[in-house]
Amino acid sequence: MAIKFQYNKTSLGELGKQLKMRQRALPTIKSKESALRVEVSAAKDKAEGYRQRIDALMSRYDYMAALWGEFDSDLLRVKDVELGMSKIAGVKIPLLKEVIFEQKDYDLFSAPAWYADGVEVLKEIARLGIEFEVFNRRTELLDHARKKTTQKVNLYEKVQIPGYEDAIRKIKRFLEDEENLSKSAQKIVKTKHEQLEAL
């Protein structure tokens, strides 16, 4: 990225302000990136934990697979999922508050005895599945923010800060050279003036 500047003191001052702003912001952005990195890792671990709990729960009830054919699929459904929002390092992420189920009444005498347990198993599987999806979404949002923050850190560290430093160095050299040339020209004029007076 080429930084546009002019060879004058005004431009030098403006570039100095831009450089200081980026140098002050860099530690904050780096700490945000490391916080996001930790949060992404934690969210991935938690999502994986939910995945394992779902798998364990499903395998625990595999023996009931034949019975699930008898189960009335309209008996239970997810009515609503209440989500909240939380902020981690400035990133809004979803937070599961509650899963609301709608359960139809069924006749306890004519329905198989395991229906009550089946309803609870389905509620638990659904709740874990929804929590897994929420944590997957959290992971995606946090990872996206982490990547953006990493890009910004790299932009500041590797492109903008060195670019501003280089531009400031060039302007300072130019102004020094201009000042030296001006002093040299004054000395030459003074020397010639003295020589003319001596004649």
C-alpha cells in the first residue's frame, strides 16, 4: 500500500499523527485477537462436548430403535427457541436462553409405558442439538471476527506502520537536504559578497 504524501512539514505532521494512532491501537487489536482466539477454541470445545453428549445419548437409547416406530411424531415439537445476545471482545454472539416445547396430551393408559421416557429423551436430544447449533454459530462468528482482527493486525504491523515510518523518513531527509542546500547557497552568496567587498 503506497502512502500518499507531500514533501512538506504539514504532511510530515499528518503522517506522524497517523503513525502514532496506529502504534497506539496495535496492542489493543492484538489483545482482542488473542482473546478471540481463546474464545474460538473454547466455543469449538464446547460444541464438540455437545456433539459427544448427543452421540452418547443416542447410543444409550439405540436399543429402543424398534420402539421409536410406534412413537407418535406429532406428540412433541419445538415451539420456540429463546436466544439472547452476548458480547465477547466486541463481537455479538447468540446465547441460548430457553427451548420451549409444545407437547400434545396423550392417554397414559392406552399409550405404551415408555412414552413418558421417550418424550424426555427427545426433549434432551433436541435441547442438546439446539445448543450444539448455537455453539457452532458462536464459533463461526468468533472465528470470522478473529480472522478480520488478524488481518487488521497484519495490515498495521506489516504494511501501514512501516509505510508511514518510511514516508516520514523520506520527508525528513528531503527537508534536511533542502535546509542544507539553502545553508550552502547562503554561504556561497555570503562568500561571493565578501569577495566583491574585498575588491
